[in-house]
Amino acid sequence: MAEQQHRTTRKSDVDEEQVETTEVDAERKEKLDDDVDSILDEIDDVLEENAEEFVRSFVQKGGQ
């Protein structure tokens, strides 16, 4: 019986660790999503201002 109770305690500890890990992962994912959104917004702003110049820089010029 003591052995079974010990296993239950360990499983409970593991469950708590999984919950904490999941919360940390969710927070980290949210921060990364915010960072990516911020970078994409900056790219959009630059493209709105310099779209024509941006496209010209990628146009192939004779034989390239």
C-alpha cells in the first residue's frame, strides 16, 4: 500500500511540473508571437514607404 501511495505522490509531482512547463511554454510562445508581429509590422512600414525601390532591387538586370 505504501508503495502505491508513493507512486501517486510522484505522479502528482509530475503533473504539477507539466502544468508549470505548459504555462511557461505558453508565455514564451506569446512573447515570440509578439516579437514576430512587431518585426512584420516594421517590414510592412518599410515596404509601404519604399515599395518601388524594394522591387527594383530584385529585378534582374541583363544576364543576372
